[in-house]
Amino acid sequence: MKELHRQKTLVWILLIAFLAAWMWSLGARTLVPTDEGRYAEMAREMVATGDWITTRLNGIKYFEKPPLQIWATALAYELFGLGEWQARLWTGLCGLFGIALVAEAGRRMWNGSVGFVAAVVLGSSFFWIGLGHVNTLDMGLSAMMTLSLASLLIAQRDEARPQERRNWMLACWAGMALAVLSKGLIGIVLPGAVLVLYTVIARDWSIWRRLHLVPGLILFFAITTPWFVLVSLRNPEFAWFFFVHEHFQRFTSKVHGRFQPWHYFIPILLVGILPWLAVMAQSLWGARREAGARFQPKIMLSVWTIFLFVFFSISDSKLPSYILPIFPSLALLIALHLHRAGRGAVAACAWLMAAFGAAGVVLWPKVAALAHNDYEAPLYLSYSHAVGAACAAMLIGSLAAIWLARRNWQSGMLALAIGSFVCSMFLLVGHQPLGRHAAGLEHLDAIRAELTPDTPLYIVGRYEQVLPFYLQRTMTMVQHADELAFGLQQQPELWIPTRAEFAQKWTAMHDAGKKAVAILSLDAYDEFRRAGLPMRVVAQDPRRVIVADLPASGKAGS
């Protein structure tokens, strides 16, 4: 039977449908805390201020990350206006870029079929799909690191011509530079460590003569240096915070409050690589030896995967998305294993997913019981239906894969991938009611009705990551500095450190007949209510209370 990647009509139909669904779903949900609101708002403030050097959040200097994604999102706003899909556009495109890169690397390193299967594996993996639709920095970082990895693989293959090797190695250096501008020094430190480990394990000492180090370093610094120099000149405090606090202290201490045990990423990996979990271990094991070639790409891929996973596991700072850069290398290894094992490997993956899907079809009503209070009950009930549909899609896709794999393993693989993708879409889009609640968006109209361009807006005892983007304005923070503590040390005039100072200022505005609005944590609201602070409840939910200091008539009073 003709290999699927050679059936051009089928491939184009699948590609167009995949791209349409991928891009549509970027705007199918509102932004949710925390990362989505943060990076969407930083880009909005960049456009509003016209300052493309000093990044800000809520009007406050924010130096935790470099600006590549903020630049890209700000450019999307300039071209297409503000919106959810514009805020996620860079992330979505980076997800697609990573899929295209593994396809090209697989095709050039082995053959077109391996490239096709690797793209299908990555494009249907739960974690890659999910983070391709969330406005966070790790997909951008992963895409740029994948550019480095894929370019290195293509450049170092034994049959590469000198000019081809040079061009792809320059692409590798550019990928590392863009990774640094995406999330910091790990963009070059991690690929460099992988190269050292590969050299020792594969005993491929000659690879260092093929890296085009001098032109590569010139290109690397030409891309990375301008912004670091400009931001440091404008903000002398930047260098210590970014290079020491955000790199050394983040990795070696619990300064960010993100400590998790060493095994934290294991369940994330096991769920994230679905529906290909059943062959993940075999794929890694099959790459342990490689002979007959100077460059050993399977060893490079396994070193990349294992080292990055161990590196993030031993770090004292952990978030689920940190291990995303290992998924492209895993996709290539899984594609190679599927080619070796064929029907049996696809069937194993499909049977495992069928079991998960069947369990989900039975248990999906239990999702409604996850609600913490009566307010959330209908939201979780709504999401339970989406979970049920997702599990049904996974079950149908898995059963179809089992049946089709008997005739052609690639057809079975494709059916399993489609089931996984549809399942992921249901889970993503169905989360909308819960996402709106987490972001506080059901209160937008009530807040806007109270605001004029001159009305002060305060946030007390908590930090709203998403509302500033939708309100298109910043807030004055009170008591709770959150991740903006360093910036507020540099600009203390931009916040109110204590609730007592806020209460005094609020009362003074009330006495002067000046209107103000505040979003309060529940405990802050209870404290102010007991103290008799003049305020009128505008809206509330189990997470926040929104108050104004004047009655609806607009006259002073309590």
C-alpha cells in the first residue's frame, strides 16, 4: 500500500483541516490567569507606551524574561488589533513551527515517512497541543530550541555538503540566540550542555570542528546583544536581577516559591506524551546505540531528551511547561520506533488510549463534583460535558486505530492522532466557562460602568492578571506585590504598601467626592467592611469583591 505521506491529496486535506482547527482555537477562549493575562498585557502596554526596550507589567518595570514574545505579540496587536487570538498568535505559530521542524529533520535525516510520522506524533501530543494554545513563553522557547536541534541534526549528517552544513549551523546558532531572547540563558546553556554530553557518550570529538564556531558566535551576539545593552543602559538595575536572580537563584533556591519534588515532571510527561505513551520507553531504549556513521543523531536526540528532563527535575523552581522542549526530540525518537515496530506499536498505543477513553466515558460526570462551591457548580457541570465528548472522541479514534492498524500501521497511527487532536480541542474549548470565572470576566460590564478615564482603579490583597488587558488600563496595587516586588522597589510611587494607607486614601477620596473603584480579596473586603470603610459592592464572586466608594447616584455618602 502506498505510504500515507506520498498521498498528496490526503496530506493536503489533513494539513488544511489541522491548520484551520489549530488557528481557530487560538481565539475560541478568553485569556486565563496567570501567564496568558501577563504576557498579553505586557504587549498591550508596550504598544500603548511606545517603549519597545523596557518591558512593563501593570505600568511597573518587569525584567523576569526577555522580550521576543512580547515584541511578537505587540506586533500582532499593531497589525490586527487587540484580541485573544492575537495574544496567542506567536504561541500558536511557534507550535506549528516546531511541528514543521521535526518533519524537516526527520525527512532529511532518514526519509520522508519518518518526517511525516514525527510531525503527526508531535502535532497530536496532548502537551504540545495544549501549550500551543496557551499564551506562555515556553512554547516560544521550545520552538527556538527545536530550531537549534533540528538545524544541528541536518547540518551534521554525514552526507551534508559544506555549504549546506554552514547554512544549517548558522540556523542552529540563530535558534539559540532567539531562544535566549525568548527566555534567557538556558537558550544556549542547555544546547551547549547537550553537545558536551553527546561528545562524551558518542565519542564524536570531530563534531566540534563542524560547528562553524566563529561565524556562529558572531551571529549569536549580533542577535542577542543589542537589546541586552539597550535595556541595561536605560535600567542599571536590570543586569543583577536578570542574570543573578532570574537564572542562578531561580535554579538553586526556592526564591520564586515554585519548589516541587524531583519527581514532579514524571506524571506531566506521562500524560503529556499521550497518545504515544505506550512506546515512549521503547523509543528511548532503541536510541541507546548507533553504529556505522560519524554523526549519531539518535544518541543526540536521547541525550537532549534525558538531560533536559533531569535538568529541570533537579531545579528548585518548577512549572509544568518547563519540560516542553523535550517533546520534539521525543517525537522523532517515537517516529523511528514506530517505523521499526509498525503495527504492534500503534496497536499498543491505541489499546492504552482506548482504556483511558472508556474510563473517561464512564467517569466524566464526576467532573461536576470538583466544584468548590455553589457558584462554580454550573461551570464544572458545563465542563464535564466537554470532558465526556473528549473521552468519546478518544475512544472512537483509538478503536478506529486498532482496526485500521491491522491493514496499515500508518493509517492506524493517523486515526489515533486525529482522535487525540479532537479530544484536545474539546478539552481546550470546553474550558471557557471556568476560564472566564478564573479571569473575572463576568464582571467586566459592571466594572466598566463604574469607570471613567480618570477613575482610580485599585487591586487590594490580590493581583488580577487578566482584567487589565480586557479593561485596557493598569491598576494601582495595594499590599500584595506578587511578582512585581522587584519593579516596585525601583518605582515605589506606583503602589500602596499597606491596607491602612489604602483605607486612608480611599476615605479621603470619598470625603472629597471623588469616585474610585477597587477589586478586593475576600479577606480585605471583610476587614474594610468591619472597619466601616465607605464602599458599595458592584460585583462579587468566590474569588474577589469589586467595590466603588460612591453610591450609584454619584453623590458622596457611605
